[in-house]
Amino acid sequence: PTYCSIRKERGSYRNTVVKRVTRLSSQGRVGRPKVLTGPAESPVTEPLPPALTPEQLIERIMEAEPPVIYLMKDMKRPLTEADVMMSLTNLADKELVHMISWAKKIPGFVDLCLLDQVHLLECCWLEVLMIGLMWRSVDHPGKLIFSPDLSLSREEGSCVQGFAEIFDMLIAATSRVRELKLKREEYVCLKAMILLNSNMCLSSSEGSDELQSRSKLLRLLDSVTDALVWAIAKSGLTFRQQYTRLAHLLMLLSHIRHVSNKGMDHLHCMKMKNMVPLYDLLLEMLDAHIVHSSRLPRRPSQQEPSDQSASSHSPASGPSNTWTPSSAGGEAQYSD
């Protein structure tokens, strides 16, 4: 068996990415989405499908919304740092599975080249999780609703070292969402924009396929932006009020990106200290985000999987990061 962490193959990153997406999207557990595939090849002369109206696009995006995820575990009080982190990483791993399926259902996403699909998901996954958290928590001032069966107050969240600042930022952003009286149509548009705008600054090869995919991505982002404008306009606001609301909603995305960066640093530190085992898909996405980010230093183990890497994910410390079929609970583990 070989380790599936992207750390081992950064020299051939493109091939690794494609293999990773196949793993991320064909994991074999109940409810997992089918293989994430690239756009189907078609003759150049094939006519383009008719463009969706903003209303139709919003309907399709709303239909793509993932199901409600439950922790399915009784949390004993008082909470400990290990309990909270285990529960949050467990939920995050479950949500990541459905996030892949959600992205594929956004009209036009699977028409992008496979590499772009992968990069977009790798760059935005924590932001998508966070905006979903804010949406669930909007009617619960002072609390964060991670799932219907797991809500945390600031005091409870503070048992995790370094989490208080992130918690406060999430509460503040949720309060702003509440003040703006965010509508569901606006929420799904903002979440789709987070996905589609997540890797605009990444350098990529300038082949014809990549350029064509980027052009499709920009058109898709324009369509979602138009849908958001339409959703704001139908509320009956004046033009000036519409522009002001659009600006306020877009400024939310900047705040979510900032909180996401803080959260990614915190999760990375928890992983390096072996404070909590990371589940398979979550570990893959965290490692991928580190590769894309210049905020965190490149790890010296990028040449070969080190003994430390192997030991930090041993059965004693948490789930293995290699895919092997498992019969326990219908789950699948990582093996190559």
C-alpha cells in the first residue's frame, strides 16, 4: 500500500490531482456521489444548450442543496477539547462527501475541465462549510449550529485551544447575516459564488483546454452573479437599495474567506500536534489546500512520506489515510 496524501507526489501534481478526485468521488460508501468526471467530448459544431434564466438557475442551485447532516452521537457535558474536535471533524468529513455531489449539480460545473473542478473544491471547501454553518445558526443568536444534534455556545467552544477567536468571528458573521435578513435564494447564490471564485488567483497552464475551461468558469460565475442580482431585485427595493444590498452581501464573502483562513491554520496546527485524528476525505482536502496556499510553509516531507507521517495516522491515533474497503458501517477507507 502507498500513502494517498498528496505530499508524496507533488512533483507530478497534475496526475495526483486526477487520481485524488476519483478517490474523493467514488468512495463506495452509502450515499457517496458517483465519479466526478470531466466534460464530455462533443463536436465543435454542436449547438450550446439554451441558457437558463436567473430564476431557473436559482431553482437548479436550490435543488442541489445537500441533505441535513447529523452527528448521531450523544455529547456528554462538560465537553472536552478532544470531544469537540472529534465531533467537528467527523461532521466536516460527512459534509465534504455531499459537497462534491452538490458542486456537480450546479449547472455548468461538470463542463469545466477536471483539473479546474478539483482545484475549485480544494480551495473553497472550508468556506462552503462555514457559510452553511452561518445559515443554520442565523436563528440562534450566540450559538453555532454545526448540526441539528450539535450546537455550541462560545463557552463550550472555548474548550478547544485557539478556537475562541474563530468562534467569535463566526458569531459576528452570523449576526451580520441576521441583520441583512438573508434570503434562501441569496444564500445559495453566495455559496455557489464561493465555489466558482475560489481559485481565480491560481497559476495554471495556458493550454487551449485550460483556457476554454476558464472561459466557461467566468461565464458561469457571471450567470450566478446575475441570478443574485435578480434575487435582490425581486424584493422590490429601489435601484440604490439593490446596489447597496449587493455590496453588503459580497462583503460577507470577504469575511468568510478571512475566517476560513484562520480556521485552516487552526486545523493544520491541530493536525501537526496530533491533537485529533483527521478523517480520510478531510485529510485529503486539508493537505490539498496547504499545497495551494502560500500562507503555510511547505512541509519537508514532500519528497517521501516520512515515518512521522506514517505514525501520525496509525490506527492508534486515528483513521488510516489509505484506501481499503471496510465493512464497518458500510464505510470505505483510503487505499491506493
